[in-house]
Amino acid sequence: MLKLHGFAVSNYFNMVKLALLEKGVPFETVVVHGGQSPEFLAISPRGKVPVLQTEQGYINETSAILEYLEERGEGRPLLPAEPYARAHVRALMKEIELYIELPARSCYLEVFFSGKVDELTKSKAKADLLAGVATLKRHGKFAPYVAGAQFSLADLYFLYSLDLAGIVAKKLFALDLLAELPQARALFALLEQNPHVQQIAADKQAAMTDFLAAIKAKG
């Protein structure tokens, strides 16, 4: 059986977890926060989560894991069959990650962990977030899902990147990141009705105390 290594507060872990649940593929969860121990680096060369344990070995990097799950051909497909449509989904995934998730992540220290981020980093993050959402507005279909009529891998990135980016924009810049993208609000409302999304949200909430304790212990 597949084993998913990571923790319920990680947005990238939750992307893979939702893919597995939507596909109906059996898996076990191994709770680990990542790290630089020799043991963990042996399965995740950068010490990051998630990591998927398979019959053949370990796979790291979220995009590689998601592609692997598609190529296994089990359960519900989360990429279209037609090559152009597949490329469209992949482009949206990359755009959300590079132009929204990563700029927001540069400010997580201050927003979520009581640290301090320098003004230059925050200024760049603000500009990049606005440009990223503008990109998504131009390229996303929201009909009703990000890439069109069917739920796809792009929706995993949307759900678990835009939510955190919105918190960063509101707390640091007093910005409503989705003010010009009401279709995104509608999609969030739709996805929040999904039982698997609800399950992941509940698991995240339940794991939050232990996660914060682990962060405090490292600090």
C-alpha cells in the first residue's frame, strides 16, 4: 500500500492527500514534519514533505508525486485525456505555484510564525501576488473549476495555495486578493462542499496544536 509521509498542516501534503482521496486509492499516512536527519534525507533529498512511499521506493516533490499517481492509472483521472487540455492544466498548476504560492510563502514567517520579514521582500511579494492573481484571472476558466468543467490537478494547487495567499495579502497588505476574481470565491465555496476537502480541513485543525508545538521546540 502507498504511504504518504508528511503532516496535515502542510498545503503541499494536502494537495497529494486530496488527489489520493479523490482517486479512491488506498494509502496510509506517516506523520513527519520533515528535517535534516540522515534517515529522512535518505527518502527526501531536501528534507521536505510530502514524500510518497511506493512499492519501488520513495518519490519526493509534489508535482512529481501527482504525475506518478496519474500515470499509475488508478481511480479517477485528474488530468484530461487530450494533450492540449492536459498542458493547460499543467500550466495553471505552475502559474499558481510560481506566481502565487511562492510569493506568499516568502512572508509566512511574519504572518504565521510571529517572525519578521524585511520590507523589500514584502514589497516584492505584494507586487508578485497581484500579478499572479491577474495571471490566473486571464488564464483560468472557472467553469466552474480552474481549468474548465472537470475537477483537475489545477484545483489542488488553487485550493491549497490561494487560501494561504489570501491570508498573507489581508494581514500584511490589507488587500482582498480575490476582489477582482469573484469566480475564485465561487470555486472556493464549491470545493468546500467536497467531503474530502472537509475531511482534510478537519485533520488540519486537529493537527495544528502539535504542529505549533513542534515549531516552538525548533525555535
